[in-house]
Amino acid sequence: MKALVCSAFGPLDELQVQEVAPPVPGEGQVRIQVHACGINFPDILMVQGKYQVRPPLPFFPGGEVAGTISALGAGVAGLAVGQRVMATLFWGGLAEEAIAPVRAIVPIPAQMDLLTAAVFQGGHATSYHALKQRAALRAGEVLLVLGAAGGVGMAAMQIGRALGARVIGVVGSTAKAQALREEGFDELIDLSRDELREAVRSLTDGTGVDVVFDPVGGELFAQACRSARRNGRILIVGFASGQIGQYATNLALLKENALIGVNYQGFFTHEREAVERNFSELMALFARGAVRPRIDRVFSLDRAAEALGAVAGRAVIGKVVVQVGG
């Protein structure tokens, strides 16, 4: 089979599509004929060796897939060859066949196509966990979303709106702000012309926001933290800027703010009942049209390294997907 192979941690342009042996499912595993693989920022960090978990080399990047089951390992019940499924793998997805444990498998509802299924989990499952379990976002609160044009940011907007919050998105260019005006944000802050704290102060009549959703990090993190009101919650979701944000802890004392980490991999591994409830609730939101990924571009497997580069360069609005199978 074909797969995008990372033989050594380093630049994205060193990745190569190669012919490799197809994997064999072990006990409690299934093999998926991959139709599509969603691209997320942790995929880039893994290739560069900068993620908190390092896969054993060589490995295939790609953490979320959709396709059909092609083989069942020993002891697998309740699933069938040919069944349409999506799965969170964390790596291994940019290949024609991928192995997933049974616990990672989610059947795809009839109303969801395979491309959408391939990009649904990385953004929406992470954002739902962040806003529901970690922030306990309530109706009527104000949610500030950094990196609003990314897949995770847009998912946070949709989920925040579904939970009854007012959502303010933050983007880095006028072009992105214009593209997002019809996506559902209540307000948008364009950093190419607006100063973040002043803009938030103006939009909230000086009171600030209840929840900061930050997948960006860097200098923007400190500015956003200062925009939180008393008893505000600050979600640390990721570091797409490539820099870890710094925080003046006296602000937490003065405003009684809470800094809250969001580690979906840990949640997925250790809180299975909550994971399954979240998926059930997300599917209900999808069925009524409240959440739906925006796919910006579709690449072929031969151009998978280019797909990773597009996400790394923050040149997309929404999600990028690699179509592996026909």
C-alpha cells in the first residue's frame, strides 16, 4: 500500500510517499481502508519532533481518518467489514490502510459524507471537550476564540453558539475576517487593524470575556488573558504560533481567573464514558445543522506533505483533508 512516511523528525519537505506493507490488525483492533484523513496542527508537530508524544520511527502522520472497515482482529464484535467508520488514531492515518483500536471507532451516520467524517473529530471533539468539560461554558456568557479561521477555532465558534454563548472571533487578516463574516461569529476582531484588548473592551462595554479559547499561544495569549473578566476561564488548547504563551500570575490572583489545560488525547484515553457521551451529543448537533466542518481544500495522498504545509503556514480557513481512496 502507499503511505506518507516520516523516517526522521524534521522538516515537512522530507516526508515521502512510499510503498509499504499493509498492517495486520491485532486483537481488539480493526483495519480501515482509508478514504480520507483530516490534517491537524499536532500532525505537523509530530513530524517535527515537537509534540508531547513522539511516535516510534518510521511512522505515518495523520491523526483522524474516515473509511470502511477492511479487516477485523481477534475478539472484535459489533463491527463489520465494509462498515463506514471514523477513528481518532493520533498517527498512522496518511496511508491507504490504517489500524485502529475498537475504542477509537465511531460509526459514521448516514447523513455524513466521508470527507466531512475525516475532519469532524480533530476540531469538533476537541472543542466540545474544551468548552463543556473544561470551561463549563454557560448560555449567555461571552467566548473569545483565538485562531478563529482554523478548524479548531471554527468548531469552537459553532459549539459555543450551540451552547448559547456570544462568540467573538480573532483573526490575523482582513481577508480572513471577510471570509468568516458569514460563518456565524457574533463579532470578529481583525488584528491587522485592531488592538485585541481595546477591541474586546469596546465589544463588551469594558467588562471583558468569560472564556478565552486559545489554540495559538505566543504573544497573543498574554493579551487575551488580560481581556478576561473576573472569574474568567482561560483554555490552553495549543500553540499554533510555535511559541508557548507566558502569563503574569498576579492577574489570576486579582481577577480570580483560572488557567485550564485542554489535552484531548488524555481525555480520550482516560475518560471513555464522557468521550462517548460527547460524541453522541455532537452527532445530535450535527443532525440539526448546528455544527459542520468547513473544508477549505482537498489534497491527494501524493500531495499530503503539501497539505501539512498549508496547515503549518496557516493559509487555510477551516479544515484541510487528504483524500486517500476513491
